[in-house]
Amino acid sequence: MANTPVFIGISGLRRASVRDLIAATEAWLAVPKPFIWTASADEILEKVRRVPVALGRITA
């Protein structure tokens, strides 16, 4: 049981074999869902405009 792949949602995948990942991907794609925008174009563009400001604050 220790080697059994553990899935915790789509983004919470802990460990799985390539075969398991392919099967999960094929199952996900078998029932396609259209992408639905949740933000307006103006909201998206405003975030894009803020990127240079945000990147300017990052220090290495």
C-alpha cells in the first residue's frame, strides 16, 4: 500500500507513476469543460500594467 499513488485533487498530486499521470490526464480530457473567464478584460490589463512595478521591487 505504500507504493500506491496518492491523488489529492488535480493540483495536489503527491506521487504517481507516469502511467497513472497519463490515465488521470486522459480521464480529465474525456469530459472537456470550456474555459470561463472570471475577470473582465480591463481587470486583466490592469494586472498586466502592474507587473513591471512588482518586478522592480524584487531583490535577488
